[in-house]
Amino acid sequence: MNIKPLGDRVVIKKVEAEETTKSGIVLPGSAKEQPQLAEVMAVGPGGIVDGKEVKMEVKVGDKVIFSKYAGTEVKFDGEEYTVLRQNDILAIVE
């Protein structure tokens, strides 16, 4: 991948939503909820952002949960990514 985020930004790729419910019902594309779970693809350097020092707490490969309407969606090399600030990431899934 050739996207290099700046400052405290992170590039994530959403994990695909489940196509069936736990009870076995198959969901059509329009009924699937947008996933809030993603994999970190690239991390910015952090540094001084808005006058405050920011230490990057996520790394490439981490699975994260992020705010529902956070970031900017971009298409790059036929893939969809979201670029967002680190403070829009709510948790790291271990």
C-alpha cells in the first residue's frame, strides 16, 4: 500500500459485515449494518498536532473499533479505505 497518513491520522480498512445472523437468516446487502470494526493499514507519525504532542497508540495490523461516522472514505487501487484521526478510534480489539 502506498498511502502514508500525516500527523495523527490512521488509514483503516473495514472488516466485512456478517451476511447471516446468529439464527441463520441471510441478510441482503441493504440490511447489513456498516461495520465499525476495521484493520489498521497505515499509521501517521504523530508529533505535534494542534499544539499538543500526540503519541500514536495503534500500529499496522491492529483490529480497532472506530466512531460510526468518523473519517473520510477513499478508494485507492480498487480498495476502499477510511482515513481518520487517532482520537476517532475507540478501542483496540485483542
